[in-house]
Amino acid sequence: MKYVSTAIRIIIAILFIISAIAKMYPSPYFAISTFEVKQLYPLGFSETIAPWFSRILIGIELALGILILQNNYLKKLIIPATILLLVVFIGHLSYQTFLSGGNTGNCGCFGELLPMTPIEAIIKNIVAVVLLVWLYKLIKEDAPTSKFWLVGLITILTILGIFLLAPIKKTTSDDVIAPVTNIGTLETSIDSTSIPAEENKLPETKADTVKDIPTAKKETEKVVEKTPVNEPAKRKSGYAKYFSDIDKGRKTLCFFVPGCDHCMEAAKELTEMKRKDPNFPEIKIIFMNEEPEKIPDFFKFAGAQYPYVMIDVIPFWGVLGSGKDTPGVKYLWNGNDYKFYYGITDNKFNPTEYQTIINKPYSELKK
């Protein structure tokens, strides 16, 4: 039974340590901020409380993973605390599944490193609880020499370690880092400025026309008859703080992460589309401030450079929209939103469909 007890402790330790580390992948601040936006905000946590709660939670997870391997207050404190945390997770995941009406999305248990659906996570946690109950029965009473100070010290140090790895930053939705709108181009770059002016125009639409209206008078009176212009009325999209001309004409607004492979592929596809279509909506990019040093390589892979701004992680997720993921590609016309692709699943960017949509006249885009 001693070997069984040891095996269970190792399994639980690995489970909790990997869970804590995965929540900091691929970089601590990015991963924890993403965890806050996708998991804590929907639960009602405020922007003030979420950063503290997330780091303390991950620190406790890591501490329990370490403490389950030592013998101080193992039966009296560590095992019950671990079971309690898992029961809370099970309750949260069950409630989340009930609200969503299904078993989709990533529960966030292992961050973005090991995506897991809520049902899979519930099963994993139930198995862990069963193992811990079994371990509780196998272990004799704690030794009277158990040192509580050691348990407390390990817990405090792990929590402080998380705060040091991912310091809390004060950010707002207005934080714009390094806006770049007037840029040079690569050899293969395609910018609207490289397209002849006569080719870089939408097909002419009906404008105000003059008609001769016969009357009882001897001379024909000329009156102006206004006909609808084949484009939507201008409205505010909410992105003017990033690009002053975003609400003028047709635009392709992208939400990318510099190191995201899927974002790079989407950018490359857009470049190919722009190369073939001189009337392609002007491309602008909002980058997340995560690994900004990769932006030059991003544009090199995409085959073109485009105007961009960079904003911090949490504001970026807010601008992208709740429940949405990267890469994001949005079609705007005079500030009106007609199509929004996001993520890598059901709503992922579809170049063929997008080409069809942007070629539609306004009359066919009306809702």
C-alpha cells in the first residue's frame, strides 16, 4: 500500500504542477491575462480583482502540487484543501457547461498548452478527487512534529513567485502602444499606394442626376432628383481611436498576435487576395502587445506590411470581443460591420467566402 500511496501523490503532484505551469504558457503575463479575460471576467470578476485572484489561484495550485509530496500536515490540511479546490472546479465547470448548453471551448484548466473541454475537465477532476479520498484513507495520522510554518512558507513563496513572473500592469482600453500607420513596404508588399489611382476605385455608383420634367410651361424646368447612393451611410465603428480613417470607405480590420501561426497564415492569405484584387478593402492591423519583436518576421511571412497599432493584452481581448479568439478579420464599410471572422474553429477566416462578400454591392449587403 505504501507504493500505491506514493503513486497517487506523484500523480496528483504532476497534475497540479502542470496545471499551474500551463496557465503561464507561452508567457506568464499573456497567459494569465488571457485566463482572466476568458475565464474570470465571465464569472463576474472585475478588472481590479481578477489579476490578484488569478495569480493567487495559480500560486495555490503550484503550492498544493509541491506540498502533496511532503509529509507535514498532509492528512489534516493538504489533502482536504486539494479535494476542496477540485470540488470548486467541478462545480464551476458544471455550471459553465449548463449555461453554455454544450461541451465546447477550452475550460482553461491547462491554459492554452493543453486545451480541454469542460466535460473532459470534470471527468479529470472527479478521478483526482477519488484518488485523493483513497490516499486520505491510506495515510495514517500526521506526525505530531509536523511543521505548519514550512507549509505556509512554501505556499507564500509560490504565490509571490507567480506575482514576480507576471507582475500586475495597470492598463486601460485606451492604451495604444507604438501606433504605426505610415510604413515602408517589403519588396513583395502590396499597399494601396502601389496601385494606380484609376484601379484603386470602387465601381462608380449612381449619383445625383438631372432629369427634364415636362410641365404646362413653354420651357422645360430642370429639377434635381436624388437617387440612393450604392454605399452604406457612415457610422462610428468604435475603432477611430486606432485608425483615424477606419470609418471611411471599405476596410479589412485584423486582430493578430505577432507570434500566432494562424494569424500569420491569415495575413498571408489576405496579401494574396489583395495582390489579385486592386479593389480589395484596405488592410489595417491591431496587434496584441505579445512578443512585439516578432512583428518584422510576421510581415515578412505575410509578404506585405500594413498600417498597425499595438495594444496591451487585456485591452486587446476587450477590443476583439467577448468569447472571440485570434485571428480576427473584420469587414467594415463606412464604419458598418458586415462580416467578422475569429478563432480557428467554426468562425475561422474563409478567404473564398470573404472574397465573395467584399465583391457584393451594398444592396446585397443590407440586412
